[in-house]
Amino acid sequence: MDQKFMQAYPVMKKIEDAGYEAFFVGGSVRDYILGKPIHDIDIATSATPDEIKRIFPKTVDVGIEHGTVLVIHEGEGYEITTYRAEGEYEDYRHPKKVEFIRSLEEDLKRRDFTINAIAMNKDGKVIDPFGGKRSLSEKKIKTVGNPDERFNEDALRMMRAIRFVSQLGFTIDHETFQSLKKNAHLLSYIAVERIRSEFEKLLLGNEATNALKLAIEGRLHEYLPGLKNLDAALLEFSNDPFSRLQGVEERWALLLYVLSVTQTNDFLRKWKLPVKKMKEIHLILEGVRKRENEILTRYSLFEQGLTRAQRIERLYCVLKNKELESSLDVLQKMWNGLSIHTIKELAVSGKDLMDWTKKKGGPWVKEELNFILDGVLEGQVENSLSDIKRWWENCKRM
């Protein structure tokens, strides 16, 4: 059994010794069966939150209204959630009430897909009342029970379905997909931030191309910010080789480029992206468009910094179908060859310039510092105060 499960074994045993059930559930069990790396593990139990808090001395109420308590055991945190049944849903997302129950099967019944409705005890025995293992072997995304009911309970599950296609390389069960198409309009009730989270996970998956095609076929894209009526452009986007890109910023930049979005910030604001991420995506796009018209210079490399320059180069190579590894090697060598890598390393300052010229500060200072920086980067002058002063004066700039 995976080490993460073994670490949690004493926690599970302590719950059982107190007279309650405890099972591993959700993504960790699914990934364990698939032979994938295990990340966070979730534990479901018949014990109520108050009962869990009586068993363990160190707990944090992280979602107690929904039955979740964080247990701290030997320096590790474990989210432990009471079996629950959910009442009628409102706003196509949240149940009106949550009832704590003692039945594992009833708890699993409320989950989204069969592949996520599998439980495992501390000794590795699997409990699978809804055919999740079969779905895993068939590589199918299938809802637990009636798909119309599952999607009407929580419309975000439709985005999760195509996200799992991207992450796992699965297909969507026919009945589930037909229901997804029928209920796609319900996404309009879901907060953009929730949709964005699933969409970004989709973009980062190894099968993002297939997932995007399914999103278009299922008409989900009509309810995604800024993507309505862009079927053809989206299909072109979905044919690009995502595997050559790294990080969600590069994938957003590719999307914006292929969709020919000119108002980058306006588009990204609709998705409610953080300002820092929006700025990075904008700068990547700006760099790619500059790269299309100019050769890479030492000055532009210095200005971008190595990380952003690599992002720009990866996207540029994907768009122009150029060999990536050799381009990145050239970029790295060029970076290594720069005499300085930050403006703080430049031997001269604006104060030095004002001392040399006896002039007051103004826009001219920045202009002259950029001129000197370019000279240092291009190897026209050594990065020392005396050399720069002599060279700059010989250039008769002032």
C-alpha cells in the first residue's frame, strides 16, 4: 500500500478502536487503483464531527458545517468527513441541508462519478457499490446514478467531467454525455471562479485537446466567458500540442493568441483571473508578438528575465512549429553569457549620471541608463563605473 495510506493507518485504527467506521475515499483511492501518484488523502467516517473531536486532541474545524474536521496527528493533517446525505439542492450547486448519517454506501451514493465513489479500508480492501473499478478499467467517466439528477444538483460536475477526460485520458459514458449536452445551460448559474478552476485543470491535463473538443461538442463552451460562437477557433486551439508548453499561463496565452484576442485584459477579467497572472499572460503574448518580428536580443532577454523568456520561446516554437529543445539551449547559453542579469548589478546609477552632468533628474536619466545598459549587455563596455564613464563621455551623449 502507498506510503501516504500507511501514514494514516494509526488515525484510521484509532477511529475504529473508538467503535466507528473509517475509509479512504475519493481521488486518492481512484489514483491508487490507477497506479498514479497519491497526493492528498481524504477519510470518511461514521463518526460525527463532535465524536472525532473527542477521539483526537488536536483538531481544526475546517468545514464542520459540512462534517469536515482536520485532525493533526504526528505533525500531519488529515481531513476527516462524516458520512452525509444531502437534501434538495439550490442554485444548481449547493444542498439546502446536510444530514450526518452512519451508512458508507449512502455517503458514496451522493458523489459525482463512479470513479470517485470507491472506498478502501485501512487494510486495502476496496468497497465499490457503484462499479467504479469497472469504470476505471473501461476508462469511462460515468455519473453515480441518473446523470440529469447529478448535473442538476451541481452543474459544475459537467466541467469536472471534461476535466477528468483531460487529466486521465478517459472518455465520457454515452448517457452521461447526452445529459451533459442537455444540461450545459446550467453552467450559467455557476460562479466564474469555480468554472475557471476546472478549466485551468483541464488546460494542464495531458489530454487537453480531446477535452476541449468534447467541451465544444457538448456546447459547454457557450457558457464559458468569452468563448461563445468561437467553435472553429477553439477547434484550432485544441489541435495545438499542449505537451510542449509548461504552466497554465502559457496555455492561457496560447488560447488568447489562437482566438486572436486583442483586448487581453478584458477577456481575462471575465474569467476573474488574479491581476498578477493576467499581467504575466499579457507579457508572454507581448513577447511572442515581438519575437515574431524581431530576433531575440540580449537587451530583450535581460528585460524579460530567463523564466519569462523561456515561456515566450516555448509558445513561439509551438506556434511556428519550430524545434523547441535547441531553441531553449540557445536561450540558456545567451542568458549565461550576459554580463549582468538584474538592473541592480549595473555599475552606474541615475545619481552618477546627475553628478557627471550637473543636471537635475528627469526622463533623460532613464533614457541614458537604458543606453548604458544596452552597451554593457552588448559587450561594448565593461561593467565598471570608470569604464562606463569614459565610454559614455566618448559617445558624446550629452
